[in-house]
Amino acid sequence: MLKAVSVVSGGLLVLVSGCGMEGDGDDPVTESNAAVVAGLAPAGNDFGVAETFHTSGTIDFTNPFFQPLGTNPRSCATCHSPDQGWTDTADANKKLFKDTDGLAPMFNLVDQGTRPDADISTKHARKETFRDNTLALAVTRFTRTINPATFQFTVAPEDPSGFSDSTRVLNFRRPTATANESKVSSILNTSGPVQDIPATLASLMNGAAGLHEQRDVVANPVPTDQRNAGRDFMFNVFFAQISDNQAGRLDAGGALGGPANLAAVPFTLGMNDPMATPSTFNPKVFNIYDAWEVFAVNSPHGDCEQEAKAAIFRGQEVFNFNQFDISNVPGLTDLSGTDVTIHGTCSTCHNTPNVGGHSVIRMMDIGTADEPNCSEGLPILQVTRISDPTQVRRICDMGRGGNGVWTDLAKFRVPPLRGLAARAPYFHDGQAKNIKAAIKYHESRFNIDLSHGKRKDLEAFLGAL
């Protein structure tokens, strides 16, 4: 029996006029069209409301994705919640801790907190254990093994918890959102050139049950039918912003926002790759708000909803066409063997049309794991290249370099952008607390000119994805 959660997104909001508040949409919700605009699992956020679309029309809470598969009461949804962008968020974790005194299944030392043997005997002790990671950054803890026989570098950890050493290090990372996975080239920081996404999802059902739900998957692996059911569910989940606090519904007036429209977006591995030969790359990656160009051209004054729509369209154009120099990005600018400078835009890396991920399995290092940028309180790893001890890096996450390859250190996949507003904080360790902070990082890192209102417009656009 299927359990479905359906809501009318427009009905969630109190529609009032005035700048800074939700305005009347072009297609107001009425009894006659309510079924058409019905969405699933609304996720309120700073910019408005995001929602889920599933090809079945419902969210089946009997699916193994939502069921405890191990010896603790967790499920996949514990850290990949529909109302948190199919991941978890710092704000939600803080509320959960307050409501449960830190006793909810989320707060399990198997993968949360400062270290596996931290003190959680009292509420105060639990607060100390989870405060700087689960609560502040919404990161999950992993133990990474360093193999001296195969690794191209040594690791000297500086771990505030005292747990890490030269052969095992604690690693804290944001959980990947389990939505829109049929529109991506890769899910994890794995090697290429091809990742079988459905097979990876099925495998994760078993691996996650062992790692996070404490199931003995060697003696008792998750049955194949349950793995495949979880895979099929995740592969058909689509998540995106549906309503903006100022612009109203994002699928109104010819715009193509929202998860139902996202589900119809085509995807093929390698599409629109800027590094392909011969090049067929089109920097106009997003066109979902082209219909709102009219508001930008006519420069509405006093109509707050139209002004908001104009800002979202202008932000889309900034994303697509505002050029800057991209240099010193291992995994991208060094593909020819020598580092080059690419004159590109945001869409150079986020190049999958109307999704914003990278259509090729290509991990990149834009410096987010370098010590000056790392979230406070996380372990810092001093890594030294064995073949050349003069090469030393100080990072808080090995990224793809967890495979032991020096040149893969601190590389991460380019994440898809739809539903971005619902899943703060950002980057691998939650160092950017909101979209504005993520923009500022890229602006500084690549010396991007976002003057004359472009920064605010870009933020409005990213919040409307």
C-alpha cells in the first residue's frame, strides 16, 4: 500500500502583495486547477518553497529507502530528508537536537559527532559532541584509511579530537542530495570515464545500510529486491524550487521552473562538454526563465513581482554569459598537461543544460579544501608527496585523493544546482552557510566582476533553481 504526501504548493503560502513578500502568481491556485499544481514534500527555505516530483505521482514511504535496514532505527531518509532537499541541513539538525535533546536517530556516533567514542552520556555532552559538525555544518563523519604501501603521499593529521593518526583520519562531509540523480554523470568522487548511476544507487543501498545503519552486510546483505526498489525510487525523484517569495510560482507565465519541468529535461553523458573536440559547447546552459525576459526589458517600476522576475532572468544571463578567467583548477585547466587559463562563465563547469551539474565525470579542485577555507574545528591534514617531499599541502579533505593519488587530492565533483536553496550549507564541509556566501567564494577565487547589481541578480537566480 502506497502512502502519499501531496500538497498544493501555492496553498502553502500566504499570498500578499508588497515587495519582500510572496506576490500573486500568474496562475492562482483554485479548486479546478489544484490537482494540476499539486506537489510533494514541500521544503520551505529562505527564497520560497521547493518541492519534489516523482514519476509515480507519490512518495512511497513503504519503499526500503524509508525503512530501517540495519540494527539502529535509521533509514536513508534520516540524512536524506525530502523536506531538506533530500539531504540534511544545519537548521533542521539544530531543531531536531532541541526537540529531542540530541537523542534522535540522527545523533549516532557511528558517523556523527567529533569522534566514534565521544561522550554522549548527558545532554550537555551531546551538545559538545555534535555542535561543531552535525549542528553547525550538517556534515557526516567518515574514517578514511591511509595505505602506506599504495598511497603516493603521507598524511600528518592535526585533529582537534585526537582520534586521527597517520593511517586513519576523520573526514567530515556534507551528504549528497539523493534527488535528480538521473540527470548527473556521477554521484560520488569515483574514477571514470563512466559511472553506471542505477548500479551505483543499488550498491549504495547495501553500503549505506552497513556504514550508517549498522547492518552486518557481509553476513546479511540487503536483499537484491530491496536494493533495486531503493534504486528505482531514487532514480525517479526530482527536486527543484517551485515558488519564490517575491516572484511567485516559478512555472508561471511561460517559465519552466519546478521539479515537474526538470523531470522532462533530457540528459546524456557528455552533453554540452566545453572540453570536447570538436566543441559544440553552448554557454547558455539555463533557459528556464527566458519567458521572463520581457520584465527585464520593460524595467518594471513599483510592481514587486515583475521586478523579482526580471532579477531572476538577469541572474540567469549572468550565470550563462558573465565571463571571467578560470585558472589553476586541477581537473579542468590542466587537462592538456599544462595549466591553461580558460575564459569562461559559471556554465563552463556547471554545463548540463537546465540542471547545472557537469555532464562528464570530471573532478575538480577549486580550493575549497585548502586550509584557509576550511570550516573551523575540522581536522587539517598535512599531506606530503613521497616522490617529492618539497610538495606539501594542508587540506581538510582528500576528496577524490582518498584513492591515494597525489594529483587527485582535494578534487570533488561539480554538483548539480537544482533545488539549491533548500540544502544549505554548501561545499563539501558546509563552509558556505548560504547562497550569498557560495557566490562570494567563487567571486573572490576567480576575480569575477559582479558589480552593478549582478551579484544580487545571480543570487536571485540560484535561489530560484
